[in-house]
Amino acid sequence: MASWFDAGFAATRDANVTGVTIVDFGVYTAKSLSSKRAKTPNGKIQWLRDFQLLQSTRVVCPRPGATFGFHYSVDGAPSGVEVPIRVGVRYPQGVRSPLTGVWVDHAEHVFPRNLGEVRFSDCSIDGAWDNVEGTWSIDLWWAHVELTEQDFELNRKACTES
């Protein structure tokens, strides 16, 4: 059985994805625009807007409301063509879903992205359930090719340094 991702890949087989350009990374402020149900530990994906880079860093204070991630563009041709990009998040020790009580070590979702367009991928600490120290990884995939992996270290020591 073909997945949505495979169907999206077939629809864009003429696209030539060559990589990803990281524009900036770190800790941001953002405003919540909307959310939708998804197969993630908290059962939703939030759409944010008005991102402002507070600090370019890979070490993040794990406090509720902290948003960290990166702006990027998917490189390739023809410019502007939409391709399905799978965004994955790996948690350092796993987190217990506040909805199901099940421990999970990763989450992923497929988003349509236009080649050459700058987009944002992030994680936000929503509460005690995902306030976990260690290395959080955000990775981007096209088809079965990993385009980038961006690691962020959540460390309480960063709370006293900022």
C-alpha cells in the first residue's frame, strides 16, 4: 500500500532536490496562528508566524514556551515546484504522550514545500511532559534521502546563562 508520502513523491518525480540551505538557527519567539490534529505526542501541530531569532545557539534552556529550530530552503530545480518534505523530531530519552500515556522517541509529519522558498521547522516546549534535557534532533527528508539533521541540546545550565 502506498503512503501519502509516496504518492506525493510520485507527483513530483520531475523535481530534482539537491539539498537544503540552513538560513539561521537557534531560539525564537513566534505567535501561534493555528493548530491541527496530527500523530504527534501531544496530538497536534501548531502553525506559527512572526518568527524572531532571539539567539543563534544550539544550546537551549528547556522552559515551557521555548521555541527552537531553523529557517531553511529546499534546494533544487525547477524553482517553485512543490515537494513533500518529511520533518522528523527525535527526543533524547523519549517523552510520555499526554494524550495516550505511551512513551515515544520520535514524531514526524509530511509538509508540502516549494523549492527555493524559505520555511521554518521547530520544536516548542509545551509543558512538563516534553521538558526533557538532552539532544533533540530535527531532520528533513525527501523521499528516502535525509537532507539535513539539526541538533539542539536542551540543558538547564543554559537557563542561568541567558
